[in-house]
Amino acid sequence: MGDVGVYVHWPYCARICPYCDFNVVRDRGRGEAQAALLRAIVADLWAQAERLGRRRLISIFFGGGTPSLMDPDWAGEIIAAARGLFEAADDLEVTLEANPTDAEAGRFAAFAAAGVNRLSLGVQSLDDAALAFLGRNHDAAAARRAAEVAGRAFPRLSIDLIYALPGQSPAAWRAALIEALALGPEHVSAYQLTLESGTAFDRAVQRGRWAPPEADAAGALFEATDDVLGAAGFDAYEVSNHARGETARSRHNLIYWRGGDYLGVGPGAHGRLTTPDGARWSTLTPARIADYVARVATARCGVAERERLSPSEAALERLLMGLRTVEGVALAELAALALDPATIDRLASGEYIEAGADRLVVTRRGRAVLDRITLELAQSAASG
């Protein structure tokens, strides 16, 4: 069997951002509830790993939530357990998501000592007004300090940014990107602000309090992202992710986009696993913290839902995830979809995709309208 990654979901946040629809809760301080969650995560990791056998571990990713709020020793305990359960790669990537508050930055050295070697810093913006709009609990000065501390503590630094804010111009966004690059990251994740159903931002827009940019304006910001980061030596290896060379790419995210295997531990964590017979399985743990802890206590394993994907479901997932990357998807992996050749030819003639003998790749023009491209291809499979 191939390589495997581990995703660890730590659901606690100091503040719930108005655009967030992740499985998160307010952090009320460390106590027995959080200690119980740690014990459940480690026990779940052991149980799920036993089912996989000895495989090469290439990535551990602490996401959330805000995993930098956890005790660094707890992160070290999870890392040590994962290393013991699998054959850890010599260049094992261990990523921690963090916010740039002074309190969290003060603990970066401890996380590095625990085994974290890549930090994903949620800068989001270096403009105080934008940060206030986004509901962040740090200002631009704190973000700069955190990036400086992170650069000393970790060999690899990634920063997250959000664009397509109300009234944001391409010129302002270009200036913001240049300023962010001065923080010294090797990797930049630039996400367009999206309205997720049920979030505070979704409700505010429905009430007419503010409006997101029109599609053309958002497209101009997307183009500006590629231009500025490309000129700085970053390749757009995925529609929202840019790295200074291949070694700077997020190994864990590439597992997702390439259809690799990963197990998920923690409340509401997803997993994707391939069994020796070639079957593709999706797994999901309970979303509520108490339910997850109870599930591990009674069933030993935290997985509450385990579903075998049909060949067409697995192929559709490869289409949706793989087309996000510059490498695209092998046509052999999409065979179960029986994609309509006429749709492929039409998209290729419009220079939205490149359709080679063995691969589908979305062009730069196509990445700007990626949702439309993948929808058309998926619909062609349904009707073909």
C-alpha cells in the first residue's frame, strides 16, 4: 500500500470568524474536557492505524479550529504516536495551523521542539480595517511579529490571505500581496472570500449590510494574485496555493488533490483510505466533541461513518480535486465517468482545458472559472 497522511482536527478557537463554516467551538480554557479530547484522539489514531498496517507516513496536519491553542506537549504526544504507528518518512512534514496573536506566537518554539516543522499562519490581511471586518483577533502588527517569530522557529512558513473583500481594488490587492511577501513565506494560500451558508457573513449579505464583489471584479483580483506571486518566483501549483518551488508545496494538501490516503482523527474529521483490493473508502467521525469522545470510549475507534465509494464516485472526486492542480488528472482515473468527448473538445477549443492523450489539465484561463469547468465536465458524465 502507498503513503499515508494524518489529519488531526482540534476544534477550539478563541473567536469564531464570521466567514467560517468549519467544525469549531469557542475555547473556554484548558481543562479536563480538552484533556479527554487529547486522549480520545490518540486512542483513535491507534485504532485506525491498526486497520491500515505499517505504511509510510509522509504528513501530519494539525487543523481546526486553532490547533496552536493546544498545549505543545499534547501536539508532541500525537506526533510521537503517529511516528510509532507508521514508518515515518525521513522528510515527514508536520504542519500546524496558527493565528498570529502574541500569545500563540510565544509558544512557537515549543511546538517546533514537539516536532512541528511547518507553520501555516492565518495572517488573512495586513490591513487593520480588513482584519476587523473579517472578525480576526489580531492586528497587522501582531501578524508581522508572528511571522518573524515563526521564521526563526520553523524551517518552513506558509501564510494564508483572504481577498475579494468589499470594495477591494486590484491595485490595493497587489500592494497587499507585495507587503505579505516581505514576511518571508515559502508558501502563500490566497483564498477568495466566499459566503458559506449559515455563517454570519451569509446572514449579513442577505440582510443587505454589504455585498461581495461582482464576478468580473473578483476575477481581476484572481489574475492579480497570479501575476504578483508569479513575478516573485511562486508557482500556482493549485488554484489557491502558491509555492516557491516544488519543495515548498504543501505535501498534506497534495494528498487530498492527488487522491492519496489519509486518516482523520478528532471531531468531525474526514478520511480517505484505499484497501488492498483497490476499494476507496470515506470515513467521518462525530462532529460534536462529546460524541466523538464517547464514540472512542465505547467503540475504541472514532470513525462513525464508513462508506465505500463507487467507481464513479471515486472518479468524480478525482475530477473535482485533481483539476485544481497544475498537474491535472490522468484520464485513466476518470474512466468510470465516461466523460462526453464533445464537452472536452469544446472546453479545449475555448482554451479552458488541455486534453492530452492521457491527462486533463485546466489552463490558467480555466482556473479563473474552475467551478464552471468542473460542473460542465461532471454534468457531461451524468448525461453521457
